[in-house]
Amino acid sequence: MKKPNLLIVGAGGVGAVTAQKAAQFRDEFGNILLASRSSAKPQTIAEDAQNRWAGQGAAPVLEVRRINARDVNDMVKLIRETASEIVVNVASPYCNAPLMDACIEAGAHYIDTAVAEDEHTENSPAPWYEQFEWPRRPHFEKKGLTAILGIGFDPGVVNVFCAHAKKHQFDLIDTIDIIDVNGGDHGKYFATNFDPDTNLREIMEDVIYWEDGEFRTIPHHSKARQVNLPEVGLHKVYSMGHDELHSLPRFIPEAKRIEFWMGFGDRYLQVFDVLCRLGLLSSIPVEVDGVHLAPVRMVKAVLPDPSTLAAGYTGKVCIGCDIRGVSNGQDKRSFIYSTCEHQACYEEVGSQAISYTTGVPAMTAAILLARGVWRPGTMVNVEQLDPDPFLELMPEVGIGWTTRELPLDGSWPIEND
């Protein structure tokens, strides 16, 4: 069987991890190409990957190209010139729509890690996938092309966890609480773990969650709870709108409530609140001395580049799904989760754990697509696919996972070292 050529678009923190993992598992693919609007970043990543996985003098493991991912014509030309059969989009969510259109026209399979966004629109109505992704499903299906949506960690692996729970653990799912806690410390006064433009925007917008058959909205940081998670301990988490909430209700319709929770420290919230109150997190452009600029872009320009945080990052992350339902006629509560250590990720691929936990799932999906295991020939959200091959392969690619049964009273009797 001919190995498919792989095109990775995006050379930020997640793109670097995805490229490193592609180089590590290069026997699964034909040629591997890393493309970005920057020419310097892909070259640095390629050189690092060469040293880690092949060595000097060996055949290059990655080729690099400069490309504008928002230009459909340029992307079509690149896909065709390189005979790329699988395109992994780890660029900005603003690139999703043009990259999907390019794949449809050029005849390539498509993978991304986040839902598409309109750069200058805030608080889009739910479900977000109805705006850009789902209307393109018929075009992928007509050509027999696969598009796997949102296969980072959250969204992504958490969707797989839900599919696994539905297939193997529960006869009926009642509630799903997706919990994301970063117990690490990067040593900076204030920084975001991935693209500030996207990261700060998703925190600023109104919270959307699913309950009793409809999407509901509350102000950001208006609902909180305490959790005690494996390896990261006790944290306060806040309800937050997030990508996976916009597909899970469609494919797990019996769930009465689906909600996403993220941990934030006091200092982070204080700085965030000041920026938000001053209007500096808005993606709506304002005019300054004749120049139109979204305020959040200015904030992004003065914050640390997330890719520079890795070297000094300590601690761990824990991300998982607290699921309640019924199994064999009995009430049941299960926590399915993964943990990653920042320092271990840095030693392996030069990344912090936030980028690692997004890049590894994307590459796991790419391998399954290359093998023909995950290749439905249409557009799918991750929870529509068989979770078993993915959860078997992901530990080999770099991230393990665990299930713990928890008390029905909602407590977290988890001992942490």
C-alpha cells in the first residue's frame, strides 16, 4: 500500500509538536511537508526534528514551504504540487474555511484541531460547527474525502473519551463535565499557553453549555466549582464555552447536560479582568492614528510567544471527562482522563504540555487516516468514529489515558503525591 504524503499547515507550538511526531512516525507516510506563513519557523522545526529522529547525513525527514493558508488558490496549488493526500491544519482557526475549500478542490483529506472562527465576530450563536464546517460536509462526501474535525485534546480526545464511555461503560449517559486543569508554572507574570488571539478570545466570550435540550448562555467566570484531580490536585475551575460542546449534544443526544470547565489562577483572572474591562481583548478593530487594529492583536504582540514558555515550564496538566449515567441498571460515575508533564514534553520534543496534548492527538488521527482505519469518506466529528483504534494507538504516539470510578455524591476522593 502506497504511503500517503502528509502536509502540515502551521508552525506554532502545536505545529512544532505535530511535525516532530510526524518525523518520529515517518514510516507511516510518504513525503512530509511543513508549511507556514513564516519561512524561519518551519526551517528551525525541521532542523530540530532531523537531529532528534534521523541525525545529520540521513535523508531529510521534513520539507518546508512558505504559504498563506488563507489563500485557497495558493493552497490548492501547494497540495497538487506536492501530491499531498492528507492535510493537517494546526494553523489559526481563521484558516479552517479556506483550508477545507482547498482540500475539497484539490482532493485531499483534512484534519483540524479546533472549530473555525470569523476573526472579527464575537459571541457567535451555537452550535458553532453550523457556520463553517457542517455546510461543507456534502462537498467532502461527494468526493469521498474524509474530514476529521476538532482532534486536538479538547476538543478531540475528550470527544473520544465520551464515545468510549458510550460504547463500553454506560447504557445511558446523563451528564458530561469536561475538565481541563493546567497545574504547571511557566514563571511568567502573565502568558497564554497557545495563540493569545484565540486563547484570550475564547475565555472572554460568553459561556455556552448544553442543558435540558438546549444551549444556554451565562457571563464568563460566573460559575465555578472545586475539583481534586489526579496528579495536579485541588483546583478551582470555571464553566467556559468550548468547541466540543457544539458537537457532543448532536451525537450524544440523551445527555441532559454537557459542560466544559477550565482552571484559572487568581493572578491570571486579575490580569484578564483588567484587560477585558479596558476593551483590550476585543477582536473588533478600532482606528488608531489611521490604522485599524483589533485590540487583542496588540495584546498578543506584547505577550510572550507561547512557544518560548517550554524550557522553564514545570508541573503537569490533567484533562478528562467526569461522566455520569446508568450501567446495567445501576447509577455510575466515571472519570476518563490523561495527564502530561511539561518538562517531559520539553525533553522529548522541545514543547510544553499544552501544545503536546494537541499535537499528539492530531498525529494519532493522521496515522489512523493514513492506515485507512479512520477514513469514513465524509466529514465527521471525532465522537462519530470508533474510539477503540484511537485509544489503542494514542499511548504509542505519546499520551496514555486512565479511567477511575468516582462516588455518586460528586466528591473527588483522589490522593495525590
